Amino acid sequence: MKYVKTDPDKLTNRHKQLVHSEKRKVISHVQRKLDGWILNTVMIEDCDIPFQYKRKKKYKNIKGQYVNLTYYPSVKSVAGMEFEVMNVVRIAIA
């Protein structure tokens, strides 16, 4: 399988709702199984909103790492309450 790098500028220009952040420090990284996927939840320094993305396999823990993120804001409903969540489209260690 060939890995294709994506350019965050191309993504954000094509999809206006996307936001790109550079060199953000990960203060928490949790992985849990969900419907055959591994749901990754990442907390970023100086931000109270969780960043989430799915992978097919577990990934190394990135707590303490600096990452570049491309994401879009979303609202998730849990037990009738709405929570803001950032859905990650692209994440890379800076």
C-alpha cells in the first residue's frame, strides 16, 4: 500500500469548514474500541475540547508529543446532552 501525504493547505482551501493547527502539545491520549474501530481521543494543551479520530489498529501513545492537526468542529449528543468535539481529518507528529 502506498502512503500519500496530504497537504493541509489544499484540504483547508477545498473544505472551508476545516481548521489546521501546527505544533500543538498533546496532554492526554486515550484509545478505546468502538464498533470494530479504535477511537482515539486527544486533549491538547490550552484547549478544553477533545479531538477525536478513528483508526483500524491501535496507535502508539502520543502524550507529550507536538502534533499538527487538521479538524472540523462538531457536536456530539451523549445521554441527551450536547458536547462540542473536534473531528480530526489529519494528524501528524510535528
